[in-house]
Amino acid sequence: MRKGKLAKLYTLTTAAALVGSMIMPLAPQTAHADRGVVDLWKAIKPLTTIASAMNTGAHPDDEHSAVLAYLSLGKGVDTSSIIANRGEGGQNEIGSELGNALGIIRTRELQEASKITNIHLENLSEKIDDPIFDFGFSKSPDETLEKWGEDVAYERLIRKIRTLRPDVVIPAFLNEPSTHGHHRAINVITVRAYKDAADPTVFPEQLKEGLTPWQVKKLYLPATQKDYNVSVPVGAYDEVYGASYVQLGEESRFMHKSQGMGRVYDEGPSSNYYKLDQSVVKVKDKETDFFDGIAYTFTDLAKEVAGQSGGAKIASDLQKLQKDGEEVIAAYPHFEAVAKEVHEMITDVAKATADVQASGLSSESKTDLLHRLNVKQAQLNKASAESLSLVTKVKPETGELVAGQTTKVTVSAYNGGQVKLGKVNLALNVPKGWRATPQATTSFNQLGYNETVKTTYEVSVPADADLFQPYAAPALTADVSYSFSGATATSHAVPSDAVAVLPAFALSLSPSATVLNTLKPQEPIPVKVTVKNYNPGAAKANISLDVPAGWSVEPKATPLDFAAKGETKSVAFTVKAASSVKPDSYKVTAVATGGGKESRHGAQVIRYPHIGTTYFVQPAELAIQAFDLKVPEGLKVGYVSSGFDNIDQYLQQLGVQVTNLTAKDIESGDLSQYDTIVLGIRAYGFRPELIPSNARLLKYVENGGNLVVQYHKPEDKWKPELAPYPIKIGEPLIQWRVTDENSKVTMLAPDHPLFTTPNKITEQDWNNWIQDRSAYNPAQWGKEYTELISNGDAGEKEFTGTFLSAKYGKGTYTYSSLVWYREIPALVPGAIRLFVNMVSLHQ
């Protein structure tokens, strides 16, 4: 199979990342005659080496994608990527999900990206609201490890290293001041773990669980062409894949759609560079690759054990496996021939495993060899299924279950190859406490070409089943075992989408967060509860609200009848606070009772073509923040959203008349009808009509309007002259932000209307902010602006351009780098009071 044909299959002119669609199609895909050949090569290439490598990073998209593609797809190295958190603190370029919901999206994107580069992925973060959380930008590894819990993060990393036992470890970033604190933190603990993973006194409890110390052979750090030990030729072109490793890596990066990742690269030479930081083997200054001086093949491994007591027989076994691997490769691309060689190797791996277990080798050598043989067995199982064109599936009747439900799940095996398979067994795996009962035979004597065998299981979900956890292993999987050419292999299958135990009645409240103005404590709070029935059929429920003591709610409860699963209905309530309500945080919880079940959770469905369907189950709560707030009557605001914030929704809740401005409104509408126009964060970069219409916006200000512009990056097409008086954003961006949400703020112009009207802003209003203070602060600005605040991180020079306001003609222009898009949805009182002042300047 030559490159011309395959190059068409792997064209990079689309961002669809075709390789990923081959592995786990989420929608009907066009069939390609070459994909079986490519997937076969991907499966058998790892059989040629016993080497392993690990890349560590902080967030989804930190992985060195081109190098991972080179190692895994190009060299067949057992390659793993360890990512700390889920990216919850970032922005979303494909939807409105933020926080944990965004973390779920980014995790699924990372999983799909990892399939394309054929690597093993794991995260240090284990669950929703895990301590290892993306809490936003940090300048310090110390701050990062303090917030994550240094012992927690370090124990989990050591555990990963001792479990996966990589020969080479490569942190994705350096520990240098110009780098994100999360990236620096991962570097710090990865470098430290190089020695500590081999020290039995470090986390000795892991040894009691069955893990053993592991000495990584080499630790490399990212480097430059000026000073390096290893040059990785990621620009090399692979004829089988019809792409370079840079291009293959970028195909995986296109999966990070919520971050706008993925670029189209032309063919041509390029390299990534790495510096050897620590090593247990001696090597030359310029190495040929990461594995110089390390056992790379079974032959290398045989040489290491041959001289040990009882090692001669094992060395012979390993040499046989080396020959097996070479014969598998030599048989490519003939499927049946490859399958025979693969199954011969399966037999030989089983023999080698038994011989190692019975040998007199040292415990350390046994553990190492058995680990590598286990890895090889798993790789051979994949190679067997690909070479035999065996397609295994597990298909649930429904992916949306409730506790106590009984459903059906079908396990099937299809033989697309030309040879018969024998002793086919279909097994369904379910969580502890669940029951799976086959409704027909699970064993079949043979499976011929173009034939399918299947078994349906009746699956009972226990009444106390846990609700869906998006970061847990799949609830349902299948193992299909079969024999061919004298050896048995197993194919592992997972459903194409998540199988989730959801609340019997999923509840969502609108609004989900709101302000209670303590100046008007008896003003009613309208609450709409939307209920979706996930029971398998008709159901009845009573819907009510749990409110704080002394508060009232009408009606007390409302009954709902659902005719079928999936039906959605809504109920309206009116909540009133106690007359003596004090400034504080309060919660209102929706409750559904029916059929002996009580639900207090919602189920947010997260569905995108590139990641399929998953869910975010969370408490069905309305967060209420009570504080004093003055809002001018009849205030009209035109909001220009970039899609990255929802501040407009919160302004509407406060009683502000908000209009979301369309392109037509901005280009030719009557802007004078608005007291204030607000540009959302990064609006110039994502609303193409803004720059051509900028003169209209400035004319609006000149005629007496109030224009509020939130932060921008230089790449958002921001130019200093977009403002009435120049504003230049500071670079590099990492140095122009304040990451400590508790940092001191000094009001430089305390008598300015922004601090007095209609709400008096005091030092208290700068308390309880979250995640950050400001981002992408200006470095230079015109003398016409009033510098409103001074603020900075500890030990750094304070910024005075964070909050700028100037008169322009009859109106006012305000530019603010404060992170309103985080503070206002979090109901931070001071941020809301100050934002109301900003949009009230016209009045």
C-alpha cells in the first residue's frame, strides 16, 4: 500500500480528524477501503519494541502531540500521556458550558485525541470537584501545588509511574517564570518523581497494594535547537499513514475543539528538541533517540537477562518473541498471514510468561519482564482482532438508565475476515452489585466470514446504584474471547456513547443563580423547575422546593404526570425571602418524589459530534446571593456577546433592559436608544462586524453614549486605535495579569462616579472574588484616561491600567481587564455592584 492512495485517506484539509472517526464512530461515516490496512499497521507496529515512554502535562492539549505520534505510530513505543486536571478553568469556543461541564467536554476531547495517536491516557484528577482542579491561571508552581494538595498530586503521579513503568519520562514544560504555574507544577513533581518512584520509602502504602518501585531510565526536558541531546524528526513522512508525525499530531489536536486547537501543516522536515536531565545509563552527548542505552527490543532484553541465574531459558524465549514480531511485520499487509503470526506470538508470550514465573530470576527482573509481557499480550489482542477483521460491539437498549431498572444489552461479534474463528465466547461486564443474565447461549463453536453471533443480556441496575460519574470507567463493557491457529485472544468492547445512571426525574432550575436585593427583600423570586422523566415508562412525581428556614414558596408542591420516558414538563414557583433576610448566600433545592424514589439532581446532556454524548449530574439547586444593590429604573443596555460570557443574562435578572445586538444592529441600527453598550470579552476577535463598525461605536460615545469594553488579547484583532485614545495590551500576556483573587485593590479615584453611583463601592466590595482579578492588562494608554485602580500579585509591580475610563465628546469610554465573566456568574456582590455602576454612567 503506497502513499498516494493513503494520502487521500488522511488529507488534512478537513478538521474532522478522520483517524479518530475510524476508531470510534459517533455517526455514520463514509467507508474507506484503506482504513483496515492502516489500522492493522497501527495495531502490529508496537509488537516490534518493548520500550515505553510517558509525557506529563497539566491540562488537556498540553500533550506533545507530534512526538506522541512519532513514538506510538512511528516507532511502536508503548506511549502514555498523564494529564493532571480536566481544563475546567478555561473558556469554551464551541458552546456555553463552563466549569465542570467544560471539564467533561475537554476530557472527552482528550480521550478522542489520544485514540488518534494510539496512546494510553490517564488523568491525575479522578472525579468531579477533584482537588486537582483547573482553578485558572497561576504564576506559581507553589500556589498550584498548595491548591491541588501537593501530597495528593504527587502520590497519584508516583502511582502512575509505578503502574505504567515508563523507560523514558518527558514533562511537557519547563519550570521557568514565563510559564503557567500549573505547567511548572507538573514539571516540578515529574522531575522529583524520577528518583522517588524508585524509592520504597516514598508512599510505601503503594507497595502494600502490590505496586513495586520503578526506576525511570531517562528524564528529558523540552529544549531548543541550540542546546539539546535528542532531536525528534516529527516532520518525517510516514507512507502508511500518508502524513508526517506533525500532521498526525495535529489531527489529534483538532479534537480539542473547545479550545480552537489544530492547525494545518505542510509536509516538510521539522524536529522537536529535548535535553537529557537525568539518566541511569551513560550515553553520548548527541543521541540518536530517547532510547539510546536502553533495552528497546526483545533481543536487547534477552541480552540483559542472559547472564542472570536462570536467565538462559528466558533469553531464548525473548529471542523467539523478537523473531515472532519481525515475522508479523514481514507478513503485512496480508491479513490472514499476519493473523497466523500474531497468534503464534500469543502462544509464545504465554510460554515466556510461564517460564518467567517459574524461573530463578530476581524478583525485580521478574516484575519487569512480566509487566512487559502483559503489555505485549494486550497489544497482541488488538493486533489479533485487526488482522482477523473481527468487529466486537456492546449495544445497550438505552444508554440512559435509572436505579432499580432492568434493561437489555447485546454483545456481538462479526467476522469480516476470510478465516473461521472457533470457541467464541461473549461476556458482558457490569459493575459490582449489578446483575447480568444472558437470555441465550454465550458460546459459539465457530464464526465464519461475514457472520455475526450475538447474545442479549438482561441487566438489572440495583436500587442503590450510584449516579453517573463522567470520569469513571465505563459501566458496561464486553470481552469476546475466541481461538484461532491454536491460540486464544480477547477483544474488549465499550459502548459508542456513555451508559449513565441518571436521576429518575432530572431537575433543572431557571435561573440557576440569582441576586436577592436586600433593599427589596420581599420582592418575589420566580423559579421555573423543568423536569425530565428518565424512568423507563410512564411515571408520576410531586415537585417541590426546599427553601431556607423562614422563607416561603408557592405552590407548596405540584404533581406531574409523565406518559413516557424522555417527556419534559415545567412547574412555576414563587419564592419569597424572610423579611429579616441578611446579606449572605442561600440555596433553594428542587425535589421530585414519586414511585418510591426521590430526586434532587439534574442531568445536563452534553452532546457534540466529535465526542458523542455524555452527562453532567449535579444537585438541582438555585444559588441566591443576598446583598444591597441599587439599579436605575429603565436602564437600557445593548450587549455585544462574543459567546464567551453570559453577563447579559445576569443583568436582565437585575432588572436591566438588555438587548443582544445583532450584526445588523451594530452596522446600521439606532445605537442612541441604549444608555450603555457593552462589548463582551474578546468581542473584536469573534464579532467580525465590530471593526468595520468601530467608527459608529465611537460616534455613539461622542454623541453621549456610554461604551464599556471588556478585556481583549492582541490576537483578537485588537489594535490600540480601536479605543478613542490608544490602549496597547501588554505582552507577553502571562506577565500582564493578576491571578490572586484576594490581592489588595487600591481605588485611585475613589470619588469617580464608577465608585459612587448608584452604588457606593468600598474596600469590602473587593472581597470574595474568585479565580483571578484581571487578565491581559494594558501596558500603555492615553493620558486622557482616568486610572481607576491599582492592583497586582504579591511581589510584583502593580498595574494601574486594569480599569480605565475617559470622557469622549459627550459620552464615556471605559476599558476594563477585570474578569467580570467569572465574577458575575459566581454572584460576587462587589463585582455586580461595580458592573451596575459601569452600565449606569449615562444616567
